[in-house]
Amino acid sequence: MDQKIIKNIVIVGGGTSGWMTAAMLAKLFKTQLNITLIESDTIGTIGVGEATIPPLQIFNSILGISEKDFIKATQATFKLGIEFENWHQQGDAYMHAFGNIGRDLGFTSFHHYWLSAQANCSQQNQNSFNANDFWQYSLNYQAAKHNKFQPIQSIAQAQMSGITHAYHFDASLYANLLRQYSTQRGVTRIEGTITSTQLTNDGSIDSITLQNGDCINGDLFIDCSGFSALLIEKALGVEYEKWQHWLPCDSAYAVPSESTSPVTPYTKATAHDAGWQWRIPLQHRTGNGIVYSSKHMSDEQAKQHLLANLDGKPLAEPRKITFTTGRRVKQWHKNCVAIGLSSGFLEPLESTSLHLVQSAIIRLTKLFPRNSIQAQQIDEFNRQSQTEFEQIRDFIILHYHLNAKQSADGEQGLWQQCRDMDIPASLQRKIDLFKSTATVFRHQDELFTEAAWIQVMLGQGIIPLDYHPLTQAVSQVDLTDYLNNIRKVIATTVKQMPSHESYIEKL
């Protein structure tokens, strides 16, 4: 490509992904870039990304948006984790609670000491292995289940970290907040519908034409057009790698309902015969949805199941969403970067949709071109994006694969299919290592923590065969005191915390 200063940025599509991109570029590059965002009021957004994971705090902090202002503007509540009901077997429940579990000793993770104590109890015939006991050592879990919240940094008495939180919020209100933020910082918004895309001789995007005849030129185009993928797919023809053989759910309905009390500080994901249902409590309403495999459940069955399992009056008709799980083979191609649903889709089981938007934006800012776009920048962006998508994919597959559910009609249902299927080798290695040694292998920059993997594997029924030998250096008396102290400190801390709703009211 010719040496050319990258200055004119064109973002196609608004919604949360488009305005998150515009806001961050406007904040970091200030007057260096001319940023134009094109969106149409007649084109709706998916808008189900109403639950996040903790890194969104960093994104808002970089923008200079205070937590108090964010909570008020988006009708947000706090989120301490995700509770999974009926995922391993009917009637069971566990939580992926954010933050640490217990307190490590030296180089040895807490869960090894907990496993050692569990083994000693079993040997003394006091009781069998009790996976649920693990969450007694999670401050986030205990606060969540008691409907408490307070942004505690640390617990000095137990030398433990404090609360780790994310949010439930109205995605459309967040997009409006960022739209105002961006336009105040010089981003130009154009209302319009794209009718055609013009390419250069080397296959890059030269300009796009709107329905009213206006032609918009740019140096770098960012595709935030959602599932339509107007630029990355329709104009540039970048292929899509499908993962439905591992994640067969392909449909969803979403519906808001009246808010009910208490407003719980955690997301709920409840498994059903052909998928699962989400519940996301906001201040002014509750977000609900059902994710399902169309091969195992009809649209009408899914809609009726969703409506029958709301805990408040529905505020609208359920809205259908059809998707194909997978990723764009190249999320950056030529002078076009796909961010959001145009780059790929992983169902919202672990609330990663907006995080993938956030990480793509940060990745772009770190690799942002100055004098022309270099192949090395594109390759590194795509390498990191692929790795991130595949790591999150494996974590979601884990929930489906490790199940002991039986089909009611005796036929091979969704859950048996997921249990019997071959899984990615990268995930199989993690499962095998944890089963044999209770060790969690993860890459240094991997999104999900060691505690996250442990909680899901324990919750989905894995009982490790062994634990680390360094646990034997601690006497049984000291081990018991160590565990009892952590439980006691967590219980005392939670008791002193205000309720979730009262904390929000006082903001």
C-alpha cells in the first residue's frame, strides 16, 4: 500500500459496538483523526448485550466516565457472577463468581488446599466430596446470594482481595451515552443507509455510497454493522468459520419484563431441554431471553417456554434472533476492521459479547497505523483475535460438554449430543489436566481466570483425582484453622455490607 497518513476513519453502524469504537478513538486520538459514524435509525440493533464482565470498568475509566454516572445513565445494577441452574444435572446449581476464591499459600493455589481438606474428610468418613463447599470461600458468591454489594478493595484480616464486579445495564442507553460523549469530542454522525461500496484496484475500500447519493471516503473503515457485515463480508468477501458442530444453538428470543424485588446482583442462566434461558436484572426492568437449538425446539415452543418462565409481566413481544456461532476468518482485511457481531458471534452464556468489542477496540488502538496500513499489523491483529475467540469458545463449550443430563423422550437430545461430541484438543487438554492433577493451564493473557475454570469444572461435576503435594506441608490442624478463618471473615464481611438495592439508591 502507498505511504499515506491514516486520518479519515469511517465507522459503519452505531449501536453499542459502533459508539464504543467512536468514543475510544475520539478519546485517545483527540484531533489526530477525523471520525465519521454512519448509522440508520431504521435499522435496529440486536441489543441483548445487557450483562458484562469486569473489564468494562477499565474501558469506562479510560473514557473518564465515572461509575456513578454510568450507573445512572444506563439504569445499571451490579453483577458479581453468573449462576448456572440445571447445567450438570436437573436441580443442581453453581456460580461462576468473579474474583478470587480463598487465599493462595505461596506458589500453591487455594483450591489444592481445599481439595486436600475434602480428601481428609472423606478418609475419616465424615462426609463425601462436597463441591458446593468451595463457594463458602468466595466473597463474591456469598455477597451475591445474600443480595449484598459494596466495592470492597480488600479484606485485611484474611489478606484477601475484595469484591470484583461487573454490570447489568441497558445497552441502548449505554450507546446513547457514548453517542453524546463522541459527538461532543468531534465525531461526525451521519444518518443514512449504505447502498454500495467502491473498492480500489488492490481490493481495499475506497468509499461508500449512501441512499441519498452522498459518497463517504475514508482511509480506514470499521465494520460495526452487526450480522449484516456490510463491509467485511458483503464488500470484501471475508469468509466465516462456523462452530455450530460444537455450539449447536442457533436461535434466541429476547423480551424485557417488569422488575421484581430483590434486584439480585448476579446473572442467571437456567438450562432447559434444548438450550438455556437468561435473566438479567436492571433497575427499571429485567432482561430475559432464551437460547435454543432449532433442531431440538421449535420457535413457538421456545417463545412459550420463555414467557412461562418470567418472574414479571412481559413489557413487549419476544423478539427473534437467528445466529451462526463462529468467527470471521480475518477480522482485519485490507483497510477494513470488523468489530462486534460482524467479526463473529459467541452466544451470551458468559457475557462476553461486549468484552469482545472492547478488546478489539483496544487491540486496534495498540496496532493503529500511522503511515499506511502494514501487513504485519493486520496479521498480529488477526492472530490475537483468533486466539481470543478460540479461548472463549472453549470455555463456553465446557459448560455444554460436561453434563450428565438425560433426554426425557429417550432420544438423543441437545445435551447428549454435546456430551458425546469431540471437542477442541485445546479444551480436552485442560479437562484432562484438571481431572488428573487439579491443575488449570491457561495462557498469561487469557480472559478467564484460574478461578473461573475451576468453578465451572467443579460445578459441572469433575472431581480431581489428585492435588498438589505442597499441601502436605501444612498440618491438618493448621489447614482447618486456615479454612475456618477464611469462611468466618467472608461471612462477617458480607453481613456488614449494605443490600444491593440500597447501595444503588445512595449513589
